[in-house]
Amino acid sequence: MVTNEEKTTDRILNQVSSYKKVLPTGGSSRAENILIPSQEGDDRLPSITKDKDGHTIVTWTNEQDISTWNMGIAYSDDPEDPMSWIGWIIALSGTTMVWYSDTAYVDGPDPEDFDGLYGVNFYYDVEQVGGYEILDITTDPSTWTYYYWDSPAGDQICRMVEDEGFYDEPYYGHSGAISMAIYHFTELGFDIVACPQYRNQDMIEGGSTTYFFDAQANLQTAPASDCDYATLPDTFHLTWQYYNATEDADKIVWKKIDPAVEADIEFTPWQEYVAFGTNPSIEAFEDGANTHVAVVYVNEGNVECVYSSDDGETWEGPVTVASGSYPALRAIGKNLYCAYIDGGNLYLKISEDGGMTWGAAEQINDEPGTVVAEENAVDIHAGGIAWVDERGADLDIYFAPLDIGDAPGAPTIDGPTNGNVGSSYTFTFNAVDPDNDDVRYHIDWGDGTTDSTGFEQSGVDIPFAHTWTSEATYTITAKAEDIYGKIGPEATFTITIPRDKTLYTPLFLRFLENHPNMFPILRYILGLI
């Protein structure tokens, strides 16, 4: 809930106090499980994503000692090669305890919108909410943007962000990424322990944020813990765990937000308890005219699933996925991938029908009994799975790829090789996916601007137009991405944009007309004789 007078808070820029580059310590050229490079200390709370350039990115919290927690982040453009990973351990000014770092890829719908990595965290020791933006993961951390909001955030519990969560907030007109947080809310006259909220950050002008907190007027949802959300083009679905002390029961809260209808988390018309249990994870995907939503959670030692095929209007289940704990759910294409921990091992199951039934379990960790069973110890993405593992001297983050088919081939690019300043030219892009998955194209026009298409059928010509405003020779680069996030190799195409000479042509033609005996060959070519 927000008031009309106080909905926003401005961000305060922060800076890096120190950062350390960490590289792989050795290993084979390929491996089933890959150790993410870090420094001494326990590594926890992994998150995984991919950026527009195809880098796989893993973020975590590095607990150097009892009072020193830093942000860990690593990336690779060939994640199945252990020696390809490059990592950083980052300490921030104003805090010695950076906690719950989570990173996502966010790309707004308009060319001027933010297009990069958006991250969130807590400053645990000073009780503040932090964030960061990374436009290019290959640069060093001193070039990234860090900030926090100078408002109280005590007794911090959960902080997270998801890919592609870019929305328009109706109250102040903010356009930008959303994130979730749970902490002791003591602003605007409220005192709500473990209060769930989401924030919509303006990523175009100044970075202020509108926050929507649940003041408990419609559905009792606090004390809350273990939050998660799933993004769709125009709406998003929220979930968290709520402990009801009167009933001595844990309940799974679900809410859907359609900002065009009601942006407030407290007053959205779509909210209910969908199950009894703990540690929920939620995903959603569109299949034609149907929107599927699924929540996995733990109940009496089992991972269970409730699901909806009508965007949360009705729910079915629960069905048992497997015995286990701490599940993580991801929709990749039209399939649901559920990772969970059982007996010190990490398993993966797939549902091809929206959560109604689940396939056989696949063990992910190649050394048995080493997976740490704790809250948010696992994250899953089309780019792979990351988890907390105790096979070494400290707790470490390990990575394994997902077997979701091959990447599309390099696209062909067809279009003019010459043009004029200020004129629009159309180019055709076509890539073939070996699994016949739909593909989209990421295009760099060579002039500092980029575009991305929607998903289209593999092997179909996709036209896209562009206009250059300066004279130069430009190299267009394009990559194709399939619905599972697999990005193929790059293709290039060159176009030369000379000075626009159309203004001078009439004068020259008049000169030829006034001098009929000059330049007979040129006059013939121009059709004047």
C-alpha cells in the first residue's frame, strides 16, 4: 500500500570500496559440475541469468567472515568450460555486509529504455535496500552503477529480482524494473514485521522508486518469508510464505498484479492462499490464448505443485512432484523445470503440461551428498542451474548446464550495402534453429543503437528497418536466440552511408542542360540524349 503523498523515494548513488578479480583455479576443459571462482569464505544465495550478449551470469553472497559479506558475481561466454569463468568479489562503501545480491536481465520495450543487468541486495548492517545496474558485464566493477534508498529496512528477510520485469507504474508514471523485498516496515505510520512489498524503479529519469507494501487490509500475509515472482509482458505473479500463528500453519500466498487495473499489492483483485506449505517458487508462461501459472513448494517433506491454466482465475492440485525440499521453478518455453534437494543431492524434473504431471528425476550434482539444503540454495534458468555445495573447504557455488537443445545458427542478413543519411533501409534476418524452436534476433546497428525482435518461426525472413544519421561505414551484427535462451553465433553485414547528394543533383542537371556539348558520355548515361 502507498499513500498519495508518499509513494516514492529517491536513490542515493554509492560506490565500490574495493573489488578483487577471481579466476578459475584449474580443471579439465569440460566438466559436468563447474566451480564458480570465488575467494575464501562461504558462498550462499546464488542467482543465475543471461545477458543480451549470451554471457551466463551467476551472482551470490560471499561471507568472508562473521561481519564481512561481499557481493560475488561471475560470467562466462562458454559456461561449460570451467576455465572460461571470470569472477569479482565486490565490497561497497557505507556497508560491510552486502547481502542477498540477485541479478536479472531487463530490457524495456522502447529504444531509450534500460537494456542491461539490473541487480538488488540488502545492506544488512545499516538496514538499507540497495541496487545496481550493469550495462556491460565484461567491464570491471568500478564502471557499474550502485545505489541505495535512504529509508529504514530492518530485520531483512528476502530480496530478489527476475528477468524482463519492466513495467509502467500508474501513480507517478515510473517506467522500469520491479523487485521484491521482505523486511520490517516502519514507514508512513505503519509497523509491520516481515512485510512483503514490491518496488517499481524508474530507470529512465533519476532512478526513484515507487514501493507497494501489503498493509494487511484484505488478506493476512505477514509475517512473510521466501518471496518470488514471475513476469509476463503486461502482468506479474507474486508469491511468498506466510506463517499464521493462530492456526500454527504456513500458507502460500499468491497475488497477480496488472498495473493497468490495480498496481497496489494490497488491493489487487487477484489474491488468495493457494496451498499450505513453505518455500514457494512461482513461474508463468503464455501458450497461445492461455496463460499458465504454477507454484511449487514444500509440504510434509514433499515438493508439491498447484497450477492454473487460466492466469490464476482457478487453481488445481496439489500434485506431488517428489520428496525433497527448497524447490526452484523455471518456465523455459512451454515446459516447467523444477530443481529440488533431497538427501544432499540436487534433482531436476520437467513438466510438459503446465504442472499437472512431472517426468523422471535427473540428478545434477556429480559428487553425491554435497548439496546444501537451505533456503534459496538453488536457482534455475535457461542458462543453467546454480547451487550451494559443500564438497570443498568452504561452501561454494557450483554450476551445471541444462540440456534444452542446441542454439540457432548464425542469421543471414540481406539488405542494401549503400545508402543515404536520414533514409530508412529495411534488412531481412533469417536463422534456422536445429530444434525448430522459435527464434528472435538481437541487432546492433553499429551506431550505438540496438534492437530486438519478437519470437518468430525458425527459418522465416524477418524484416527490420533502421535509419543512420551520420556519414560512415557501419557494421551490422546480429545473433539469434531461441525460446530457451540459447544464443547462436554472430553474423555481420556492412553498409556505407555517404553524404546525401540529392540536394546537388538538380543544379548539376541544369548545368548540363545549359551546356549541351559538354560531357556527352555522362549525358548519355543520365538519359539526357
